[in-house]
Amino acid sequence: MTGTKANILLVDDHSLILQGIRHVISQMSEIDKVCTASSGAEALSLINRQPFNLYVLDVELPDTNGFDLIEKIQQKYPDARILINTMHEEIWILKRLTKSPIHGAILKSADIHELTLAIQTILKGGNYLCKRFKSILNRLQAEEQLKEQLTLREMEVLQAIAKGYNTREIADLLHVSGNTIESHRKSLMSKLEAKNAVDLVLKAIHLGIIPLDCK
Amino acid sequence: MKRTVFSLLIMLWGATACLHAQTETGTIDSLKQQIQLAEKQQTSREKLTELYQSLGAEYETLNHDSSYHYLQKGLALYPQPAFHEEGYLQLVNSLANYWFMEGKMEQAKETFKTVAAHACKLKERQYDLEGVVESSIGVCYRKLGMFDSAVYHYNRAIDFCKKAGKPEDVSSTYYNIGVLYHLHKRYEEALTQGLLSAEYARKAHDELMELYANSLVGASYSKLGKYEEACHILKTNIHKALAIQQPLLAMGSLCPLLSTYQLWNKKDSVRTVLRKGEELIRQIPRNSPTALEFYSTQASLYQWIGEYQKSLQILTDNPLIQTQVPYDKFHTLLARNYEGLGNYQKAFEHLQDVCVYQDSIFNGTIKDELSELNEKLRVSDKELKIARLEKEQVQEKEIRLRNTVYFSSVIFLLLVMIFILLHKRKLQKKETELVAAQQYIEGLENERKRLAKDLHDGVCNDLLGAILQIQQQTSSEALKIFTLHTLEEIRSSVRAISHELMPPNFQFANLNEMLADYFSKMQEISGVIIHYVPHPQINWLHISEYIGYEIYRILQETIGNVLKHAHASFIHIQLNEQDGELRIDVQHDGQWEQPTEPAKGIGLRTIHDRLKTIGGNYELKTQGKQISMHIQVHLHGKNHGFR
């Protein structure tokens, strides 16, 4: 793509969003022409007339399913580059997207810079996934990676550790002995493969076991 | 010749069938005493008539003169003929019998006809008397060679006998008809009639009539070539007749026995039986038909064994034989004897007479009449059989009809029961559907309420707050930042509601992934730690989409309730699979706002209804203000409910 400017097709049934994105993309130096379509039929009509360097699609369209549109584009232009721009972050949609022949996916709620970054990355031949989607997929992987699930008591101990309590304080809080808390602490270190208490809390936050603003 | 002799015998002996049998002397004495007593006591004329008639009848076969004497005494009781009285008619009938026994056929026939003409006018019809009289008239006509008239009267006799219903009269009529058949050489039919006669005689316990019938049966067997059977029956008959001192009846069977031996060509037996007959003949009236029959047989047999003079002598000494034997047969026998003696002129004259007689077409007519009579009898028998069969059919029809009515009733009742059951089931189904529809509508309304509440309490309040805040902002940059922040919050809030409502798609993610994602997002939104612990052994692919959907919604409801009402900081959800059952434990560290009535909330009712549809159940455990929930769902069982 270097040297030449790209033609982009934007497909979305919400005119405000369509106009907003068009405005942002039009200002990008890499972009030559931006075509828009508010339905699957309109998009197909444009696609049949000419190929585009990038297709930015929503998965929900009034007359067709976004995934069907992906398939049709792929059938006509097997090398077509597709970026999905969606409001949906449900796991089943995200998983379906990961199995589709697309080059990137972002949430409409994502930062505008993420949109431009995604377009640039894909036009350069790369792939792009927005932070939110990455985070969800990471959590999914982490859950699969987690050898053994934590017990209820271990979760209570982990929460207390994250709040900064020491062993004695936790033992008092949970009405058990210090040795028991130590035993849970060791088990937590082993399950999350953590080196120390700080690493344990960081990994727990990273895996989504405890939130950042843990009470 | 042999045939001629035998036919003669049958004729003579058959004539006696309509007569009353001989009685013992004791009976006669008793009757005489009764008459004397009755005359002294001046008993009624009817009684005396009866006694004289009985006495005349008793003498009928023993002493013709005595019979005639007593009958005349009886008739003398009536200065004028009294044909309207049965007793008088019985007397006249006995008188006719006397004429018959005397061989005065014309006189006998006319007297019988007089009785018949008046018997039908009696106040109370005596069908038995009419039957006997008609049968007697038939016999007279037969004797006179007027076979068509004989057949006519036999027919009438049968009708009367049937009406009377007396088996002895039926037996007598069958016997007379059998004799007629025999005379016309229709031996098979004669045998049938003889057997029927014997059967009715047995029914009537009429021993004498049975002996007559058996003599006809024996004679028929003889003619059909069944000599052994014939001899056996006839010899038995003779012994029986002699045992009851009835020489006349014994002679009645002796004549056909002689003919049988003749046909069988047993001359020695013929001579023995002849000797026996010549002894017995002295015991019966000389001019009785039986005696005349024996004389004709005797003459025929002497001719057969070549003693022509002896045979001729018998025929000429007993001219009355001609009254018992058909004209042609009598003259043929005479011609044979003359021929044997070399008197060809005489023989020719007698044969010429026979030829003239036999040229008559009369015989052919009679045969036709007999066929008609036979046909009538057969039709009558068939009618009886048909009547019996019809009766059976009617009975069968009745049974069939009864069964049909019974089965129809049972089927009808069953149909009614089935109809009622089906109707009940239909009503139940309708009721269930109505309840389901009500629940569905209620569910929809609850969801709407909740959605409205979420929008009102969340989004609307946020928007109102944003408007107030924006109105208070003075700096444009601060306004911009605040507006963006507020809008983002509102968007997140709406997004959360939308995510909550979005139906899960099991095509691309399993229940575990969906729950993990949901809990993660709820943790993110609420800040409450949601600890989701699925057991690694759970086979998520085995959980059907239907059950998975309901479990997803149940846990959404449960967690939503806890977040709203329990003020928890930590929620622990554990899933385990054991014995085909999914067990879900939800625990938290919060405290319920209304611990006493947790089960009354809409949320719990929704959970209850959803669990019902998948055949699951739940249990709430309360410890102080803390409530934990335990849910069980059969993964592979037959689920209930509707969808």
C-alpha cells in the first residue's frame, strides 16, 4: 500500500456513526476515497462495481448479517482486508469474529485513535484487535491456562492480601490460625505461579480474578 | 306269479290296518257287565252308546255277528239318526268297519263317507275320528281299485291326523300310504312309510300298530331283495303277535314271510311255514281279509310248487278271495293252474280277461297320483324342516341381535368414556395453555417493569443529572469533559442493560465461556468480586442449548439480585457435575435487605419457573442475613415444561 492512497468502504446502518467515522478517516493522509453504505444491498452494489483497499463493517445491518457480508466479499475478493467495527462485546460474537477471515476488530466505543491505528495497521498488512477485545481474549486464555481453580477460602485470602492485610490480620479476619492462612498463601502462589505477594496480586488482577478497585 | 301273490297278500293284510285289534275275552266280559249295570241303572244314552260301540269294536275281529249285534243294539238307542252326536257317529263308524270286514266294500265306503260328512259338522271337531274315517275311505277305494280316490282320501287323512296330533293315527295313515306304495311296486317309498309308521306307533305305545308297520317293513325289505332282514323282522313279528294272543296279526306277518321264502327259493321253509299257517288259520274268522289273504298266498304257493289242483281248489272254495286280490292277479293265478292241469281253453279265457284289464290306462294315472302324494309328503317333511330351521334362525337372530345390542352398548359406553376423557384432557390442556400464557404474559410484564425501572432509575436519572450538571458548568472545556464523561457513563449503563437482555448464542461459545464472560463484566461494572469456579470435570458440550440458556438466565437473575439487594463485596459461584446432575452453589458475604421474605421477590419466582421448565430445583439457606442458594438440574433427564 505504500506510495498509493487507499480507497475505503464504510458500512454501517447508523448515519451519525457513519458520518463520524467518515469524517475521521477522510482526514487520514493514507486515505484517498471513502465510500459509505448503510445496508448490505448497498454495500454489495458498490463492491460489485469496484474493489476497495479496506472494508470497515458493522456486524449488524438491517438487511443482512455482517458475517454473511464478510463471506461475500471474501468470495469476490479473496485478498480483501476487513476491519469489523461493532458495538457488541458479547463473548459469542467475539469468538465468532476470531474464527472469521478478518484482519481486525474494534469496538465502536473505543478511542478514535484506536480506529485510525487499526486502519493504518491493516493497510500496512498487519492485524489489529482493540484493547477491550484483547483483554477479554486474554482472560479467556488465562482461564484455560489456570491449572487449578481457586477455592472459596483461597479467594478470601487473596482478597485480603490485595487489600494489604498481613497473615495475622487475615487470620483474625477469617477466624482461623496463621498457619492455615500461610498454607492458603502457598497454594495461591503455586496456582498462579507467583513469586511473591505483589506478583500474586498483579497476576490476579491481570487474570481478572480480582478487579483493580477491589473493595 | 310270485309278485302277484305277494301283492295280494299285502292288499289283504293292509286292509286290516284301519281296524281295531282283537281284544281279550276279559275285556268283552267286563264290557258286558258294565252294559247290564248301565241298563239297570238307566244310565245316560251317551254312556250306553259308548259301551255298545266298544263291545262291537271288540268283537270286530273275533265274531262278526256279535259285533253287528251289539252295534245294532247301540243304534237302537236312537229312534232317529243323531249324526250331530259323536257317540252316534262312532257307532256308525264301527258299523262301517263291520261292512268292511264282511268284504262289503261299497257299503262300507258309503257308511264311512256318511260318517265323514257329519263328523266335520260336530260342534267340537274330532280330527282324530275324521282322520281315521278318511283313511278308511281311502282303503275302501283302494280295495275297489279306485286308486285316485284312495290317494285323495289319504291326503285328507294326513291333514286331519296332523291337526289331531295323535301319533297312533299318523302311524295308521303312514301305514296305509305305505301299503299303497307297495301295491304299486314302489318298495323304497313303501319301506320309508313303513318305518315312519313304526316310529309313530312306538311313540304312541301302540304295540299292535307297530306289528302292522313292521310287517310292511318286512314285506318291503323282501321286495328290495333284503331277504335276511325281511325274514328276521317278520319272524319276530309272528312271535310277538302269538305272545299276545293275536293270531290274526301273526297271520298278517306269516303271509309276507311265505312270499319272502318263495322269492328266496326256499321251498322247505315255505312248506314249514305253510303248515304253521294252516294251523293258525283255524283261529281267525274264515272270511276276514287276513284269512282270505292267506288263502290266496296258499293258492299261489301250491301253484308254485306244482300242486295245481290243490291251488285251484283253494281259489274256487273261497270265492271271496276276489274281494281282496286285484282282478288281474286272481285270474292270472287261475290261468296258471288251468295251464298246469292242461286245461288250456280255461287258461286262455282267464288270461284274455287279464289282458283286457291290464290294457287300461288307469295304472299310469295312479302312478302319477302316487308321485304327487309322495311329493306332497316330501314337501310336508321339508316344510317341517324349514319351519324348524327358521325357528333356529330366528333364535340365532335373536341371540345375534342381543349380542349386537350388548356389544354396541359396550362400544357406545367406551366411546362416551373416551370422548369424556379426551374432552377432559382437552380442557386440561387448554387450562395448562391458559396458565402458561398467563405466566408468559406475566413474565413479559415483569421484564418490562424491570427494564422500565432500570431505564428510569439508571439512564433517565443519569440523563437528568447530566442536564443539571451541564447547566451549572461555566467553563466550556470543563463542560466538554463533563459531558463526555457523563455520556460515557450513560452509554455504559445502557450497554449493561443491553448485555443483560441479549440472548446468548451457543453456536460459538459454551455455557462456561458465557458465564465467565458475564461474571467478569458484572465484576467490572459492580466492583464486587465474583469468584466463578467451574469444576474442570464438567463436560460443557453435553449440556443442551435449552438447559444452558435457562442456567445462564437463572444465574444472571441470581447475581443481579445479590448485587441489587445483598450489598455483597464477594460472590462465590461454584459449578459441579455429579451423576448427570449440574449442581450450582451461590454464596456471598452480603446481607439481604429483607431476609424474611427472600422467596417472594419476582426474581425468585422467575428462577423457580425457569427451573421448573428444565426439571430442576433450588434450595435457599439462610444464616442470619446471609443467604446462599443451591441449585440442581438434571442434565440428561426428560425435561418438563414448555417453550
